Amino acid sequence: MADFVRAVDQGTTSTRSWSSTTWATRSPSTSSSTSRPVVAETTALGAAYAAGLAAGFWRDTTELRANWRESRRWEPTWSADRRAAGHAGWKKAVDRTLDWVDVG
């Protein structure tokens, strides 16, 4: 299990879109776990929490943290060597696309 957890939200976490597949295929190549919350609209949730704190509905942020729940987690599975080789291949592909087209 990784020491660091990447939290993803909103459009990148929709369970009915390509994004779940994206995280399932992307996370094995990372060095950190990827966590999707139950409530994916964290921007709206954060605004609601801020309003609730300001109005005194919530006592403090500890109460808010207690509400957070994880819906799904993906774990890295690639070795450091495989990750390095994959990154090198990705960089090589990006380098080959540079200066492909003259702009201007």
C-alpha cells in the first residue's frame, strides 16, 4: 500500500463514465493510492460546509472530516522499475510529438 493517497473528485470520478476505467488503469502505474469519495461534487460540498460552519451548524472541521467516506480506492501495482520504464516510454512519445507542426 502506498504512503500517499491521491484524492480525485468531480468529473474524474463518475462511476458511469470512462473515468472509473481511467483510474483503474492509471493507478497501477503510479506510486500512490487513488481514492474516490462517496460525494464526488466536493466543490459544492465544500461551499455547503463553509456555509454550515459560518452559520454555526457545524462546530468545527473535525465534524466535517467525520462525514467523509471513501467510495472506491485503487492501489499501485507496478514495481519502481516498471514505473520508470513506463515513464521513460511516455516521455519518448511526448518528445516525438514536439515540433511536429509549425505554428505561426
